[in-house]
Amino acid sequence: MRNRRFIDFSHSWSTVGIYLILAAALGILAFINPSFFTETSLINLAGTALPLIFAGMAQTVAVLVKGIDLSVGSAISLVTVIAATLMQDSWTSIVAVTALSLLIGLLIGAVNGGLVVIGRLQAIIVTLATSSILSGIALFIMPQPGGSIPGVFAQLVGGSVGPVPLSLLVLGLVIAVIWLPFRNSRFGQGVYAVGGNEQAAYYSGISVKWVTCSAYIMSGLLAALAGLALAAQALSGDPTIGAPYTLNSIAAVVLGGTSLAGGRGGIAGSIAGALVLSIIVDILFFLGVSAYYQYIFSGLIVIIALAAVGVGNKLQVARSRKQGSANAS
């Protein structure tokens, strides 16, 4: 119990930290661009950040079971291509294509989870291979950017209800319908248990294989939502548009305090991490610096996080050995 309290406490502080960074980033952006805090600018920021927020949520679920999903970006690209190819300017078409996109996301997650669990393959290898396959399918459907997205659907990202961006309402709906039921369910508790200690979870009666596979299915669903949000933002399809979201989703997760070792974290931090990364792009733009420097920043975050996980594991092993020696004496 003492260790559990310490873990929860440390995670809460990491979440508070990223929100402090978010506040500082907003302050810097407002200083650089005094007209930032206008209704239009805030709606644009929320709409721009929404695809990365969903991508970060997708990556969070995979990381919580001590895995990773490198197919997030390719899944996003595939969904944007499908939406831009099939979606027509009618509610029947919009609902049908949205449902189809979500089903594709579920299927992608099921394939990833099945290969990881049944095939007993490393998640990084499985999802990297899946990413390559999905990229090929997207390029086959749409060799070059094109297609169109109905304006009504685009309003879900770029519109507002009074001063409130519709993208925030969509995010709130997804959290209420998907994340909160997940977090408070036996499945959600199982995800944290498997990521924290797979062997202990197994001996506690948790179906480790089912939980792990289901986590990847949920990751695929959230990646599909990211693709739909990006299609609504871009108003067209692009077979390569999702590529940056793989690394950026990992960076958002790491910034948000979710442990790459699994079992600790959540979407509250990942949402703030995604917003910070989106704001950095705006800051670089107003400073006249290429937005491509964001990729350097994202890459450094991931490298530092991996190094921190490695150091933490070594310290934990050393502490366990020291404690074992003390008990033996």
C-alpha cells in the first residue's frame, strides 16, 4: 500500500507539472502574439490539437500495458483517405463512413493485439509491420492527396457553439463515452494491473491476454478517431499525413507523465502533452522558425524518456539486490 500511494502521488505531480508547462507555453504564445486570446485563435488551437490528442490517447492505452503502437500514424492516414474518398455531403453518408472508419480502427487494433498476444511477438515489431502494411493500403487507395470532406463534418473540428469550440465538446464526449467507462471498469483496472506487474495480475485472476489484446483494440479505435478529426481539419485525404503523429503521440504520452514501463499514467497528462506540442508549433511559427524543429523536440523527449526508464530499471534492480543482501544477512 505504501508503494502504491507513492506511485499515485508521483504521477499526480507529473500531471500537475505538464499543466504548469502548458500554462507557461500559453503565456509565451500570448506574449509573442498578443492577439492570441481571441475566440478564433482558441477555436483554431483546439481544432488543430484534437487529432494529436486522440493519437496521444491511443498511444496511452498501449503504453499502459507496457507496449507501444507504431501503427497509430499509418492508421490515421488510412482513415483520412477512406473518409475523403467515401464521405458525401449527407448525414447518412457521414454516419456510415464514420462507423466504417471506427470499425477499421477496431480491426487494426485487433490484428495488433492478436499478433502480440497469440503470436507472442514484440509489440514494437508487430506495430511497425502493421504500420508499413497500412501505409501501403493508404497509398493504393489514394496515391496522392485528394478527395474532399463535407463542410458539415469539418465543423466538428473548426466550428463552435458560442465561444466554446466544438472540438472540445467532441473531446468531452469521447472521454465520457469511452475513457471514463474504461477507467472505471474491470477491464481498465486490468490494463493498469497488467502494465504494473503482469505476473501478479495473472495470479490475481486477470486474463492478461484478453486485457492486452483489448488495449490494442481500444488504441486502434482512438487512432481512427484521430484520423477522422484530422480529415475534418484538412478537408481532404492524404496517404502520408499521419506519419508525424506516431512520434508525436509518444512524445505527448511521455510529456504527460505516463510511464513507458507501463501501469502508471492516464489521458489527463497526455491531453496536456498534446496541447503543449501543438502550441510549440505556433510559437515556432510566430518566431519565424521552421515547424520541422518540433520533430527534433519530440525526438529528444522520447530519447530522454527511454534513457530515464533504463536508468530507473537499473536503480530498481540494484535496490532489489541490496535489499536481498540485507535480508540474507
